[in-house]
Amino acid sequence: MYHLLYPLRTFLIVSGKEEANVMTADWLTVISHRPFIVGVAISPKRYTHKLIKECNEFVIAVPTLEMLDAVWIAGTKSGVDKIRKMKITFIDSRTIETKSIKEAVANLECKVIDEKDYGDHTFFVGEVIDYTYNREAFESGMPKVGINFLAHIAMNKFVTFEKEIHMP
Ligand SMILES: Cc1cc2nc3c(=O)[nH]c(=O)nc-3n(C[C@H](O)[C@H](O)[C@H](O)COP(=O)(O)O)c2cc1C
């Protein structure tokens, strides 16, 4: 019944220093503002899980609707063989060795500061030590609604955001 909490935003997790892998993840949250700390729940069945354990770092790449094909491949295939099919471009991150994704509108560079198994997932806690973002997608650091940020409904169903509501 975890879908009662959906729609959830969908992100890409890049891991691996020598050869980068990418997986799709919905179960991601901000934990602290200062320092900026995030957490992501990753099943031990994922190759990404092994790579994060080995390297103690990962990148959160923020996709838009234009990257949906890549998001779907990253979320349905395991291991680095999928990367070629995803048609993405890896670029150097600013501070950590794990690559960022050029086509993503933001890339958050995380160092693992804690991890704990809960049920069938491991919750990796990462401090965001650096980031880059596309200034056309974020104005003063805030997301622009017309940019087609992705959220997930269930299985192969996704949504984007259309309406921006301003409180008085
Ligand atoms: C939209 C979507 C969201 C997903 N969210 C998560 C998640 O939060 N945690 C997780 O462990 N797997 C999640 N998955 C599954 C992994 O992305 C999937 O098993 C992937 O193939 C793992 O790749 P890897 O083995 O190369 O790391 C999600 C899949 C999709 C399609």
C-alpha cells in the first residue's frame, strides 16, 4: 500500500567511481537543511547498492520529462550495460569522483555519512557536499513549473506538474 503516498518525485542515482551506473529512485527525501543532508532507500538487490557501499558516494541527478526514456531504462534494467541505451552524457562532478549527468537539470554530489537497513531496503544518508544546476530550470534556486519535473504514480505511469498556486 505504499502507493497511497504517491505521486512521488522520481530521481536518478549515479554510483561507481570507475564505471558509472545509474538507477531510478522514488524513495528519496531531504533530512536536513544545514548541513544539507538527504536519504535514499535502496534495495540490496540493486547493483547501485553494491557500488554505493564500495565508494561511499553517489550523485542524485534530477531528470525532466525529456529524460523519461532514460529514467525508464535505469529503473527497469540492472547494471552498466543499460547506460549506452539511456543516451545520456556523463560529465565530471565538481567535488566527488562519481559522475554527474549532463542532461539532468541538477546534480547533487553526496558523501555517505550513515546507512542502516530497514526491512527490505537500506537507507543511505548522504551529505550534499556540492551541486550544479541548470539556471533555466531553477530561478533563484527554486524550480520553475514549466520545466516538466517528473513524478511517479505507479508501474509505468508518470506525471508532470502544470499548475503553480501562490498563497496570499
Ligand atoms: C520509477 C521507479 C522508481 C524506483 N525507485 C526505487 C527506489 O526508490 N529504490 C530502489 O531500491 N529501487 C527503485 N526502483 C528500482 C530500480 O531503479 C531498479 O531495480 C534498477 O533496475 C536498479 O538498477 P541497478 O541494479 O543497475 O542498480 C525504481 C524503479 C522505477 C522504475
